[in-house]
Amino acid sequence: MDPRERDRSKKKQFRKKFLFRKKKFCKFCEEKIPYIDYKDVRLLQGFTPERGKIFPRRISGTCAKHQRELMQAIKRARNIALLPFTAD
């Protein structure tokens, strides 16, 4: 098999894997949530892994406006010990 043909077949396989990617959408825009409450721990835990970092926009799918509000709410919740800063 020619090396160029192998490269082509790899590219085709790569395209097939990522052909049906789920479109990301902002959960807060979809549900029309006007304010992200820092006391709503269940909501905020969905945007932080066990390690305690905040998921970036490209992974969480939130819009820029709500990502800023989300980060502020998570930081407030951490300061009053509703959320952990890091995992133990």
C-alpha cells in the first residue's frame, strides 16, 4: 500500500469519528435563567469536576455572558464554603 493511500484512509476514519458532534448550547439561555445563584450548589457542581476546577466555555457550552456569571457564582460559593476549592 502506498503511504499516500494510508494517509487518505486515516483521514477518512478521522472524519467518520467526528461526523456527528452534538451541538453545544448554553443551558442558562435555553432555560431562561435570569440570575445564577451562588447558593444553588447542585447547579454549580455540574460545572466543576471532582478536582474543583471550573470547566471552560468550550467544554461546558455556556455563552460568554453566563460563563462570567457562573465563574463569579462559583467563586462566591467557594468563599463561604459551599463548594470546595480543591479535592481532598
